Amino acid sequence: MSKDYMKYSRLKVLIVDDGEVTRGLIRGVLAQLWITSVTEASDGKAGLLELLRTRPDIVLCDVHMPLSGLEFLKRVRNVSIQEIAATPIIMLTSDSSKETVEAATDLGIQGYLLKPVVLHQLKARIDAILYAPAAGAPTAGAPAAGEE
């Protein structure tokens, strides 16, 4: 078995997005990476509850939804339990505005990908988290283009 399979198959991922179809599409992309332990939340408030309940390894979060992704991110980073506050978060959104990217980056995201979700881009972001020299170190950068 490959190193990726071993790491990916053990991951717990939380998807926070108000679009049911979008959550299903993201779940399908994750399944292609052998990630099957996936929980979902339809907004930021439900996402916070799921984060506390399931303690995922990675969160994939939309920006525009009830209790916005940026507000969700802010609240996660302010949780008093360091393990939860440091949870890696990748924003998956259609919002490529400079202000939103900068706000998310300032809040310590580990990635900012534009929808539609592209397998190799999501895998690259997850790899950056899994294989980062310092666990939890932000590796955001500019948003990736949605084509390819």
C-alpha cells in the first residue's frame, strides 16, 4: 500500500458548506483520495458543533453561507483548546476577491481553493498539511485556479 493511501484513509474531514450538492461533490473527490471518514455541516454554526464533536484532522469550508466561513474560521482560531484552534482549514469557495483571500490568510488558513473542486489541487493542499515540516503551519498562498 502506498504512503498516501495509509495517511489519507485514516483522515477525518469535516465539510462545511451550505450547498448539499456541493458537499456531495466534495465527498466524491475525497473518496477518490481514499478519505471516507467525512462529516458534513450546512453552515458555520453547525460546523463549529461538528468540529467540537468529531475533532477532524482537516476542515474544508465555504466562505459565503450562514455564519460565514470567515466568521467560522475566526471562532475556531479563538477556541481555548489549542488542538481544536489549530485545526487545519482549507477554504473551498467561488470567491476570489483579494479582500476575502487576505482576510482568510490573516486568520491562518492552510489553503484557499476555488470551486469547482479539482482533485489534484485538493490533494496538493492536503499533502502540504500532512507533510509540512511544522504541523499546523499556515501554507495558504494565493488561490489556485479552478481549471486543469
